[in-house]
Amino acid sequence: MAVTLKEGVYWVGAIDWNIREFHGYETKDGSSYNSYLIKDEKIVLIDTVKKYLFDEFYGRIKKVVDPEKIDYIVVNHVEMDHSSSLEKIMEISKAKIITNQKAKEHLELHYNTKDWEYIIVDSGDSVNIGKRNLTFVKTPMLHWPDNMVTYSPEDKILFSNDAFGQHIASSERFDFEIDYTLDSAKEYFANILLPYRTLIPNAVKTVDTLETDLICPSHGIIWKENISKIKEKYLEFASNNVINKAVIVYDTMYSSTEKIGLAIAEGLIESGVEVKVFKISKTPVSKIIAEILDAKYVLVGSPTLNINLYPEVARFLKYMEGLKPNKKIAATFGSYGWAESATKHIKNTFDILSFDTVDDECLTCRFVPNEEHLKKCQEFGKKLAKM
């Protein structure tokens, strides 16, 4: 069913209970594609849903209005998780599309748009729909060049698109109805918005200038009772601030690399550092990146395989490289047989990310580490904690 947010404003999105992969990372809690409908003198649809959920989406719209009578469709962002139902709804409604110039360019590259009529808006522009005046603010690179947000001052609602989202599939629609939204928001931020974090403070400042009762993102729940908290968290996520935490990430062939990593972890723990240890092949990369977001130390380990990295480690490093986490104190470790090269590949990624790499002879081991070697690794952990 459609959910009433305020008088004349409805959630008409779709819930993706089964999606377990998004942009290459695991979405263990599924997701949702949030679309919003405003019923005024003009009927306005804000964003759509993934096309395979069109029937669910369309059914919700029909509970509120005749879809043929939609006057405007606001496209805040063209990525296909938001727009791939647009062609079908346009065939039915013949609505005008309200969007920005960059989004129009993207729409024309995605779809057959020759018969579509556009209203092109820029930051600060408004469109009157009756009792309401929808205002638009461009937010480029959060996280595509075409992104913008829509604000209804009369309702005090910000339709924030990808900002403030989470990948959650749930029957609940609001933040106060569910208890893990901030963790989900952190994971979402780390895996979607992290490369563009320097733009976040200005985006939050823009939100602060708007009187807001609801923040309605394109994924996950709607913020109502925790608006100030999620804005505060976004500034925290975007900062260079770290806590006294080490994230140890590795994969292992015959447990030797694992033993080295766990020995280093012991030394860090004994020195009062919070430690998170992840075997890459057993842990979603989205969870690892969320922990790295505010970690002071990052340690990555791999056995040498064919004078290269273990495949899962290589995949993780390439993924992390694209997200560009803040500068960290970093170390590499691993076992090898006749020639060691894995740590050189890991250091290359650390250099690209401007991590400060710390070296020690104990961090690599030929074949199997003995008790004396593991004691040295534990001592290295203690030394690292003092840096």
C-alpha cells in the first residue's frame, strides 16, 4: 500500500527483499527504491524504481491517483535504480519531466526520450504545483554529476535522493520504527559516497538552511526523529577523524598469513587498541569498508600466489582504491614460498591512497611462522599502537 507522509504526500516506492548485491558489494538486508507522490493541483511523482519492481510501484500509485493524470515527474538522479521504470510511467502519463540539464543529457543517453517534454531547473529554481512550490538544489557528485534534491517548503520535506540513504528492505518506513539505521547509513556512506566526502559539509549546510520535518532518501527509511543525528553523523563520516581502531584484513591459503595477522592483533589489543579482524572471503566488503571509514590503522595481508596477490585480496584492494578512504597508518603482511611479492602489491595500493606504511621484518614469513616469529609479530602490534 501507499504510505501517507503528510497530507497529500505519499511514499509509493518498492521494496527489494531479495537483492544481495549492489555496485559490487553485498546488501545483506536488501534495499528499497523510494518514490514519492505529491497530490496538489498538479500531481507530481518524484523519482521511480527499478524496472523489475514496476508492477508493485504502479499498484501503489493507483491507490492514490489515476497514473494517467500525473503532471510532472521529478528526476533527481538518472541512475537506473531510480529511473528504469521511467519509460513505462511516461507511456502511461505523458507527464513533463522536471530535472536539470546534466540529468536531461543522461536521460537521453539511457532511454528513447525523443517525445519527452522537459522543464529544466537549476539550483534555487521553483515550480508551482498549486499550494506548493517545489524548490530544487543541484548536488553534483553526490554521487553522479546529475544529482539534485527537491524541497517542499510547505510540507517541510526534503527529497534527498542518494544522500542520507541506506540499503534496507523493511516494512517500516520511518527511522523511529527500526533500530539499526545509523549502522546501515554508515555502511551506505562508506560504499557509495566516500569518494566524494569533501562535498558533504556543504551539502549538510544546505540542509541546515531548510526547515525540515522529514528527509526522504531514495533508499531505506525516512528520517523523522533522528534528522539532527544523521546530519551530525554525515559530518563525522566525511571528516578525517579516526578512533583508536585497527582493521586487519586478509585472506590465507594454508593459515600462515592468518596466524601473522592474529598475532599482530594480539599486540594491538594488549595495547588498548580496538581491533576488527576480517577474512575477506568470509566477510562482505561493504562491512569491511564501513569499519575502515573511522579506523586509525589498516593492515592488509596476503600469501604470495604466482608472484602476485591472493585473488580475494586483489579484489578487495581494487575496491578500496576506488573508494579512496582517508589517510591511514598501514602495514602489510603475508607468507610466501620461494619468492615474496604480495606485500609489494599491497604497498602499491597504500601509496595510491597516501597511507603511511610501517614496515617490519616480522611481517613476512617463508611458509609457516614459528612461535618466535609470532611473538615478534605480537610485539610489532604493540609498537604500532604507540604510533
